[in-house]
Amino acid sequence: MAEFVKALSAGDLAPGQATEVNVAGTPVAVFNVGGAFYAINNVCLHRGGPLGQGFVEGQTVTCPWHNWTYDVTTGANVVNAELKVACYATRVEGGQVLVEVG
């Protein structure tokens, strides 16, 4: 059964930024888009690049290795929406960003 797990402190991730975390053994990229937090699998579908190290613009992240782009709110590839990385629910409680994995 999936559960929400602490990923990071909300204050540690400024708007427009991304970070990489390991949540219950899953590599996750967490994004702050205008104060809302989103989480997707950290591994780009193209060649496994780290999406949490990507370039964030609005709700889009660009993989730093080969420029594949994803919508961080859905995990869908911007060019081909049929290609998706896993997208995880998030919530903030007590100043902590929680991610649902499992």
C-alpha cells in the first residue's frame, strides 16, 4: 500500500527550483512551482539523466543530459505525451514535503 513519506523540508526548495531525493528507495525529483510541490521519477526515459538536476521553467523540466522535456505536474514528455515518467502525489504537513510512493 502506498504511503506518504517525508522527502524534504519545504523551506529547503525555493520556487522555480528542483532537487533529487530518495523516497523509500525510489529516486525522485521534487519541484517547487510557484509554491506548489510536484514529484516525478528522477530518471529520464531517454538515457537515464537526472531530472532533479534539470533546468526548470514554469512547470517544465529539461533533462540536463539530452534536453528531453517533461511536465512536472503530470510526468508527461512535452513532445510526446505518451512517454511518461512516474508522477507521485505530494502534500505539505508541518513544513515538510511528503511524497506518496509505493
